Amino acid sequence: MPQFFKENNLFVKNVVEQLNKESVEQYKAEERSAMAYRVAVTRFRLMELLNIMSRDTIAPAEKQQQLIQQLNEHFRTEAFSRCKSMGQVLKLHLKYMLRGNLKLIQEKTRVLANKR
């Protein structure tokens, strides 16, 4: 998704030139795991922040619609079209992006809790 914003062109070009596909995929997996862990650990504070963001206007309507369209295309869904605010978009995007990692964390936590 970041390659769609002209502000990121130089960064995307540099990554494409310097890293091979396997390295990029490994980095993405590591980042998603770290993000999922942070979401799990701070879930109450994060939910409070996302709820506040959902009630506020934090981006121009045209940018919000652009992001909604691109996320719908990327995830092959229309779920983002139901979002009325950038906060709702971010909340849904986190769910889509991290759901596999969050499930793993929940399973590991459950296994550890059962061992006690």
C-alpha cells in the first residue's frame, strides 16, 4: 500500500533495489508479529484511542475514501466501505493485517495458562 503514495516513492525504490523478496517477506512477518504483540499488550489503551479516532475527523474525506478503496482492493473485500471514519478504517485494517498473528498469541497464552 505505501507505494501508492508519491511521498513514499524514493523509499519504495530503495527497498526494491536493496532487498530481495525473501528478506522483505521475513521483515514483514517480524513486523506483524511485533505489532500483534503490542496490540495484545496494550489492547485497552489502543481500543480507547481507536474509539476516540472513530469519533473525530482526522483526515480529509478524499484521502479517507482513497484509502478505503485501496484497502478494499488489497484485501479483496468491501468491508472497508462501511467505515465512516479514519479511526474505523485503522481498526479494521489492524484486524485484517494482524488476525493470524493475534490468534497465535492467544493460543500461546492459553497453552501457558493451562500449564500453570
